[in-house]
Amino acid sequence: VGNGAMRTGEHGLAVAQYTYCLALLPPDPKGLNSNNPSDEHAFLRSILHANRSAAFSRLKNWPLALADARSAVASKGDFSKAHTRLGTALLGHSLTEQAYAAFARALQIEANDAVALKGRQTCLSMLPLWSSCAARKRMRDRFRADLGRPSGSTKVYAISDIHYDHKCNEEWAHEIDSFAFQEDVLIVAGNLCDTRNGLQRALSTLNSKFRRVFYVPGNHEFWVHPSEATKFPDSFAKFLNILELCDELGVDVFPAAVAQDVFVVPLNSWYSADFDEDDPFPDPNSKTDQHCRWPIPDTQIWRYMMRLNRAHLEHLYHGCVLSFSHFLPKQTLPHFAHGGLPKTTGCEALDEQVRALKGNRRVHVYGHAHRHHSEWDGGVLYVNHYHGEEGGKNDRASMMLIYDGKEVCRTPKETRDGAPRF
């Protein structure tokens, strides 16, 4: 009867019928203090909650649609329709990032679910607008927070490829002076950690050492290892979860002023095969980043990353503008130029976005190049201060000071004083 009411557009009646059917079921043993929590009615319970969620969605009653969808998933986590209903309800709440994960999970269960495919595509179209509740709050709370802070009161440091999941680098991060940088800002240009749990530890550690930490993911953060497969259906779902984690920790992933006339602008990035001038075509046999799981062709990831940056290019920056990405923005910057490596190194289109940022002093920090380098080109100072998987074995491994409170600079700075560790 409920399904019939849905087909005729009688959504209120459908809600009543599904509610009646749910009332006829025995109580969910998971909600009781039972030694045997198995539920022989789990599938039916999930179907009824999912269908009632759909009815509430048609009525635009998003809170009840969301509550029912979550109950449907809790009753039977491998029911694709339950995740699809969850995605729809989350979209109704403008929780686009979470909705994407729900639709992606539905497709992990049932790859040809037409509603989930449409829902995921809707999320992919909406994400670059950064119009979700989380994105609006992030920009509202953090972009202007330091706009009135005197420019001489803060310094900005940069580093890339810390690889915190290597023990020596974790120890190095913990031994950064706990007081010396409390008024300063750190830019981390990707490849901080492979796993989400490791990333939480790494960002928490760095965030305790600096006033503000700005971060973009590198390719390692997009890897979905087997240990994370049940948490993240694909690499975008992990990326969006990382953004949520950064919000929880107070780590910046959006542009913001860090002082008067000083702005930091994170730019998402991925590599393009045409970065290899000698052979500008994708390698179909490449195993690079084989742990990534993409919802779109991997040759198009760099284009989507550029779309994610567009809204951030429209702000009216001035003074000193410090942008950063993980991948290289220019072919002329030093990198490994043999063995097909340039194909997975950078993206020339990224430099167009770097140069679209207006300011009378500009710096762009990048990672991934496995070397220290800095150079001026066309009014922009390009800086790579690579740390590396073994970087923490150097007791005096440094960061790069790129803004000293008055001027742009490029000065290595040790992270601690005192006697050597070893």
C-alpha cells in the first residue's frame, strides 16, 4: 500500500503506511540489551525505513528523511538503496560531501544503481561550487579571522612530503619546538601521511606547534589501502573526509588571511601526462598511484582539481599572496625527467591559476619534486622544501621561511634548539 501511495504521489499516506508496517515488526534487538543482537527482520526493517525516507524526501522533510535513512543503513549496511536514500537526505541538508560518500558506498555495493549514479554525479557537479554547509562555514569562520592582525606579528614557513607515517619523521615532528612558532603559520604541501588515522595524528601534532596550519593533500593521501576500503568507497570520499577532519582539528584547507595584506591560498592539484614534453600521452601500463580509486577517468582528475580551485581564485587578494599545491606547476622547475616520471609530476594548467592570483608579492610552494629548490620567475617565487621519507633522520631537518613578517624570503629554519638527538 505504501508503494502504491508513492506511485500516486500520496506521500503523506505512504509515510503512514510504512510507519504502520514498522510498528508491526518486533523491536530491533540491536536497540535492546540482548545477548543475541541478530535481527531476522533486518532486511525488511531496512526496506521500510528506506522507503519512508524516500517519502519524507518527497515532502522535503529532510530531518526525518535523514533519520530514516540512517536507520535503514544501520539495519542492513549492505543494502544499496539504504545508502542511496541516505545520500538523497544528506543532499537535502546541503551536506554535499557526506552525500557523495553515501552514493559512492551504494555504488560499491551495486555498481549499476541508476539513482546512486545520478546522485554521485550531482555531488561531483556541486562540490566545486563549495556551497555546502561545511564549505560555507569554513569560509565564514576562517577567511577573515586574521584580517586585522598586524602583518609584522606572524611568519610563514613551508614544507612538503613529511611522510609522518615513517617513525623518524613522526619523532622529528614531535620535537619541533613547542613555543618558538606559536605566533606563526605552517604550509604543508601534501604527502603528509598515507592513511586517514595517521593524518589525524600528524595534523594534530603540527597544529599544536603553530598558530595556524594550511594543508593540501598529495597523491599519497588519495590512496585507499585495503585497511581503509570499508571506510572509503573511493579516493574522493577519502578526500572529502580529510576536509572534514581538518575542520574538526582547525587546520586550514581554504584560502584565508593570516595577517593584514597577507593571504595563504591552497590549490588542489593532480598530474597531467602532457607534463612530459617528450611523450605527452598517458601510460596505460603505469602502476603509479594504483591504490587510488576514482569515479571519473584518471586522465581527467587534474581537470577536476582545477575546477575545485576556481571559486578560490575569485577572491580579491592583495599585498602578499602565498599559494601552494602538491604537484609542480611548471615544466621548467627541476624534477626527474626520465623513465616516464614527468607524466606523474605536475600540471602546467596549475600555473595559470597561480598567476591568476593578484598581489604585489607572490610565492608559490609546491612538493613532490624530491629536492630543495627556489627560483624567481615572472614575479613569482617558486619554492620546494622537500622533507622526504628519511628526512627525520637528519637531526636538524629544516623548514623554509617564506615570509618573515615584512618581506618574502627563502631562509631555511631549524625546528628546534638544543643538543642533537643522536
